[in-house]
Amino acid sequence: GGAVLKLVTRVKRLEGLLQQRKWRLVLSDSEGEDATTSEQEFDLAALHTLASVTLGDDPFATAAPMVDDSPFADLLSEQERVLKNLHDSQLGEELAKKIQAK
């Protein structure tokens, strides 16, 4: 239980950081400033491609699948599995409440 909560909290924090960075890029674009990313900022296009491939969407229909044996890829897969299980569990709880209410 504690490990799942810690993992979900970490994912939420990373999602928040990504959203802040997107907002900063939009803000700098709207102010007419140079919106190039610094070394510490993510390349949003590359991040979107990574997320698409990881979630099963294929942004490159003709590209050969990439095999990533890095520990980061394993962690990402584990996070996805945990989040899916958490989501499925929440849906199950909502369904049980609806059934009890009827």
C-alpha cells in the first residue's frame, strides 16, 4: 500500500512539473520571447513520442519497434501497471457503490 501511494505521488509530482514547463513555454511564446528549452527542460515533442509509444500508440506506423532494456523503461512499465491497477480498483469501487445504491 505504501509503495503504491509513494509511486502515485511521484507520478503526480512529475506530471505537475511537466505541466508547469508547458505553461512556461506557452507564456514565453505569448510574450514574444525566445522559447527554446534550456538543458534542464524536457523536449516536449520527444516526451510526447515516448509517452505515445509507451502507452501503445504508434506515432511512427512504419518504424521498427525500439527495445529499451534500461532500468528507466522497467520503472516506467511498473508505474503504468500500478496506475492501471489503481484506476481499475477505483472503477470497481465506484461500480460497487452504484450497485449498492440501487
